[in-house]
Amino acid sequence: MSTGMFVVLTAVVFFLITCVAILDIARKDFGSIQMKALWAFVVAMLPFIGVLVYFVFGFRRGKRPAADAPVD
């Protein structure tokens, strides 16, 4: 695999992970619209690092709406 192909593949993977993170932020309730906007801003404006920060610190903070919650 050439270096160019590796760079493109890595960029596509991180783009898809960023999309997943932004969709997750949009679906969850973080208590206030400001917190939701802050997480979306961090993920969108800090490439690579923002997604990692969200999945480490923010992923479990938001609550899913009752319609999306799994039935136990």
C-alpha cells in the first residue's frame, strides 16, 4: 500500500468516526443545549483529537431519549 493510499484511508476512517460522534451527540440529551453545542464544537473543530476526547469523556454523559433506549 502506498503512502498516499494510507493517508486517504486514514482520513476516510476518521471522517466516518466523526460523523458517528456528531450523530450520537445530536441524538443524546446532555442536560442543556450549551453542553450539546460544546461537544459538537469540540468534535468538529479539533480533528482527530476531538473525536477521541468525546468517546473517552462525553460518550457516557449524554442520555438517550426513552424512544431509543433498549428494552430490558
